[in-house]
Amino acid sequence: MYITITAQKIAANYSQSSGDFVAYLEKENQGLEQEEMEHFFNQYGDEIGAAEVVKDIDSNSAKLKKKEPKFYSITVSPSKYELRKLENNREDLKRYTRAIMKDYAASFNREINGKKVSVDDIKYYAKIEHQRTFKGTDKQVRENQPFATKILKLKQEVRKIQQGEATGNIERLKMKIGKLEKEAPHQQDGKRIVQGMKKAGDQSHIHIIVSRKDMSNSVSLSPGSKYKASEVIMNGKMVKRGFNRDSFFAKAEQTFDTTFGYKRNYAESYKSKKDFIKNPKLYFSILVGLPANEKAVAFKILGKAGVPIASIPTNKVQLALKTIRYLKRGVDVAIKSGSIGI
């Protein structure tokens, strides 16, 4: 599971309207029949229109300044292993969204009208997407770029010959282009991976637009990094405030496992992510000490994520000989792709 919480920002200021973001989330519905479309939903409603979402979110920002976020985007991306556990992709993802929004509300150290913040205080709209495309920052695109540059240059040469601006053997150039296409290190369905190409397999994920203000439009509820869980003295009493991201991420993972009966391997757990960041040696020690069957699954998960299996110690003797710094570099990508983001 990979979860991120971000404020929508344009240059120095935060977005003053959710319109552009909502329009972006509607892109997958283009060209689809009504029954095939994914609509917005919230805790109690389904098939909510985009116009209603924009109007409701934009009108719920009383007294917020331009330098303050009006709304946040939560992206929830289950791993391919987690997606396989779902029986009904669409309905299960909706059920999970509604469950973790309860976890989200519970992670606020705030009270509204003398009561702890609950999901009924949170104004949000969510939407499921089933596609992802490769970005320019993706490893596959970056490592294919040298080949893309050479291919582009050869295609330009072909075009010049065809337009009579140069001379040369077009067929030979096309053969070189074909060879480079096949030599590119990252392929999908027999084609070189390029920016904008749709990713294969089940890519279902959830986008959540959550208002900065509560349902009454009077209380600010920010999950931003500047509002982390803390304690302050107010009127002579120690009072908790802020948003506990650590608690939210941990609960979101537990909620998935409980809801769908998912048996999570250490290599894909939130705990492993924290261990890896805070104490890499502990991370590898736990990995090595897993029961044989669980360790095999962990190695498979890391291997699928691109970590060279030969670089991972298989016993405590190897762990003592391996360089933790080297191992850390290799596993970092896998941890990010399979765990909840901090």
C-alpha cells in the first residue's frame, strides 16, 4: 500500500479552486458509456457529479488565505498483491475508502463541539481510477531515454531524406531504429516503454479530495506536515493537537488487512518501511530471521521490485559481511513501491 497526502499547489500559491483537479480526475471517463464510468462518491453517497464536487469543496473554505491550502489530495495505491485479494475491485475499493476515512478522522487530535473528530466531520469526495501512465521521472523512461534520443535523431534523418533535404539509405536507417527499439532495457508487450504509455496490469487506485475545513465550514482540519501531532499547554492544561500521520498510515494498512483477510508479508508492511528508514541493520536482520516460507515471499516481492536477489543476505553470517549502505541503495526502490509513504 502506498498512500500520499499533498496540498494542491500552483507556483507560490495553493489552488483556489478544485476545478482543475476534478477535471483531471474525469479524464478516464472520456469516451465511456454511462455504466462504464467511475463517479465520485463520499461516505454515504454514490454517483456524485463533478460539478457538485467542485461547488461543495470550493464553497467550504471560509476565512482561508491564499497562502493556505483549501483542500488536500490523498492518493491510495494498493500493491498488485493487495489488488489480487479484492473480489469486486470497484465495490471493495469504495468500502476500503470509507473505512480509512474513519481512520483519517480518528488521526486528528482535535475536538469539535466537545467531541472527538469523526468521519461525519470530514468533507471529502473520492474517485477510483484504473489506469496509470509512465511518467518522465519513472526509472523505465529515464533508463530508456538514451535510446529514445538516438531513435529521434535517426527519424529526423529519415524525414530529411524523404523531403529531399539530405541523401542516405532510408531502409538502413529504419533497421537501426528497429534495432534500438528492441535494445532499450525496458519493454512492455514487446514495445519500448515511453512517457505517456499506459502501464500494464491492474493499476486501480483511489484519489480523495478532502476539504481543509470541516463539514460546518468553521473548523480547520489540516493533515499537512506543519500540523503534526504535538502537545501544547492551553489554559494550564496539556492539550494534544494536529494530525498523526504515523497513526493514519498504520491504521490504513491494518484496516485493509482486517477488511479483506490479507496476510501481509514483512517486506510490504509499514513497519518494514519505518525499520528501513530508521535502522537498516534491523530491517535486514528481521528479513533474514523470517520463517523460510515468509522469507521466500519477501525475497520474491523485493525481486519483483527490481532488487538483485544476490545483494540480499540469506543468513546472519552474510548479513555481517554485507555492506548495509550498499544494501540500502538496492532495497530503497522496493520499499517505496510496496509500502505506505511517509
